[in-house]
Amino acid sequence: MPAAPPSQPHLAIAASGTGGHVFPALAVAECLPDWEISWLGVPDRLERQLIGDRYPLHTIAMSGLQGRPGLSWLKALWQLGGAVLDLRRLLRQGQFAGVFTTGGYIAAPAILAARSLGLPVILHESNALPGKVTRWLAPWCTSVALGVPEAEHYLPKSVTKVVGNPVRDRFRQPQPLDLPIPDNAPLIVVTGGSQGARGLNRLVVEAAPAWIERGAWIVHQTGELDATAIAELAPQSSQYLHFPFWQDMAALYQRATFAICRAGAMTLAELGATQTPAILVPYPYAAEDHQYVNAIAFARSGAAVVRREADLTPQTLADLGSQWLKKPAEIAAMRKMLKFEGDRSASAATAQLIRETMAGSSDRGKSSTA
């Protein structure tokens, strides 16, 4: 017997793996308070920590197609088939209006399962250069929401709409920073993203003493995998604070004089929302070098510089950071260049796209459970 109709439209959000996938999806979810939301993810990834008890979390075993075709690909394809079947059952039983995905391993089976049931799917692509998986799957989606206009060129067969990159409300609202940093001290925030960045971490640890001598404080998000090694290498100074993961990046960016970071799309959106100048060091092994493409697009604002990791040494990074510390007026002027109004309304624009695209589709979902 079919389940009773839900009192609210039911949306499945498929976002897994890293903060770059999970955080923008959370920002959109905040703009849908009148919708019932269930989260789709994979086991033992960041979504389990970040979603908590906010939304029901359903995890499906899934891995990516890594390296050259071989046994790992066969395993991943076998998992994909099983995941699609599991998600078809879940989507039918839950009477979902559709699926919204920001990526991660869960995205492919969620898109395929939803479309096989005739449910609409909206995929959000945050990067200026969409990845191969996005380019493969985008034509299957009802609509593709884009973080930056540059991405349109790579998706000629898809229905696209530029909405910006969703950022959680807290990045636009003043947040207190619960750290013992003097009010007048310059602060450098270092992050390689939610998973950390080993190469950048090593450069920063060796460059940091020069910044500390200039009176700067440093807050370094190292990532879990590199936390122990950085703790052993870190300068023995109260002005150098390091953490495997820092939950409230909004407060850090708002307080920062400038940031030194990778160039993931969501990191850049958060820098834009908090008007934080940055030294960008793109991840050198990102697929198709998409972080470098992101960084160049962001640097056009005039509030960032881009440096290849291979071109940096601890000394050259120390010198660059010290130059920025010497010119507080110029750094303050950079902040005014970061007025990403599109990104500031991206969450609401994406939520509105979901409402418009999925209007009435919950009735189709109910009929599929019969």
C-alpha cells in the first residue's frame, strides 16, 4: 500500500566526500525550510560529521573511477550498479520530488537512479572548468546550476543557469572568533580545504617564523592526514595555532588579514563572501588543473595573487607573505574589490531553481510507488 503523501515536498540532496561538495549543499538546504530533506552520501566521509542530526542521512557504498582501467574500475562499476538499484528503491519509497546534487561519489548513482524514475535532477557545478564526471552526467540532468559563467562553454548540450556558488549565511553575518588573538594583530589564515594540503602545509610551516617575527598570528587548518606531522614541525610559538579541522571558517576569514589557500571553488566563494584577500596556491594534481582555472578567474578581482606550488620555496612564500604584511592599507583596499553579489545570493537562486524545476513532481514520485 502506498505511503501517506508527505505534507512537504521531499528533496534528496546528494553531496559527499569533501567540504567543497557538502557545504554548498548545506547552504541551499538552509533556503528550503519548507521542504523535507534527506541526505545521500557514502560511508565514513565528511558528510557524517557535518550533517549530524540536521537531516536524515542515507549512505551507499560507492567509490570513484581512479587511475587507469583495471580491477578498481570493475569494482567501482559493480558498486555503481548496486548503488543505482538501492537509490531507486529509496527514491520510490520516500516519494521524492527530485534530487539536487553538488557532487562527490554519490552523485553519479543518484542522478542515474532519479532519471530512471522520471524524477528531475539539478546538478550544481562550482568550478570554472567542470570535471569529466560533470561533463558526462550533465546531459542527463534536468538543469545544471553553474557557479561561474566560464563553465557554460564546457556544457553545450545541457540546460544551464548561472547562479553563483552557494555560501552559508554565517559567512555573510559577523561571527565571533573563539581564539586568543589580540584585536590589533595581523592574522594569516592557512587552509588547504577540508582535507588539507601536504605540499602547502610544508611550505607554510617553514615560512611561518618570518611572519611571526613581524607580529603576525597564524591559524593553520592542516587536514586530518597531515595533523601529526605538522604538529611535530610547527614553530614553537603561541602565535602559531594549528588544527586538523576548524568548523567555523566564517569567523576565521572575517578576522583574517589575508588567507593562504588552495583554490577550490567553495573556498573562493567563501573568500568572496567574507571579502578576504588571498595568496592562492592551486592544488597541482587537481583534475585537468581546474583549481588553477578557478584561481585565475578569482584573481581578476584584484584581491588575490596566484602562485604555482612548484614555483614556491619556503623563502619565496615567506617573502611574499611579509610583503603583504608590510602594506595593510593596500590589503584593506583589496577587500573592497571583493563584492561578489552573485555569490551572496547564490543559495537563494539555487533554491528557487529547485522550487521551479520540481514543482508538481512529487505527484509523479507518488505514482511511481504504486
